[in-house]
Amino acid sequence: MKKYGRLDKQPGTSWNYSSVGCALLADVVEKVSKISFPEYISNYICKPAGMMNTYVLTPYMNHPDSLRSVSYINPGPASSSLGAVDFVKTNLSSPW
């Protein structure tokens, strides 16, 4: 966390997506609940809300999901077509 330096804005003054913040949230949930983040989300958020086909996608999932949406990437301004791409992270040696 130290390598990211100080906050850009004061807490509560604006919103911005943060991969680091999401990872920190997952760590806190796991430490407090004593279960994995995907298990916590499934047990306490998805199932109670009736979201039976929703889950946290991890590189450790060993089954294909035919209901999973397809992610797309724009190859750039020179192309008008989008290409399908799989965003499941498989290289766990780096957070990026």
C-alpha cells in the first residue's frame, strides 16, 4: 500500500474505482470472516439475493461457465471491430 503514496482526495469527497482498494477490501473480509472472499460473497451476498449464477471469478476456478459473459477489447481507433478476450488472470506473480 505504501508504494501508492497519499490519497488523491479526502475520503468521502469523490468516488474512483481502485483495484488496490478492492484487493484491500477482500483481505479485510477474509481476515474478519475467516473464510475466502469468494466464499463470503457467495454465502452472504449472492445467495441471499437469489443470484445463483453470480460469483467471484478467480484463476483457481477449474470449470468452464457457459453462462459467463464475453469480455471485449477495442483494438484501437484504426479498427471498428471489437475482439473477444478473456480477462481471467492467470499470472499470479504480479497484481497487474
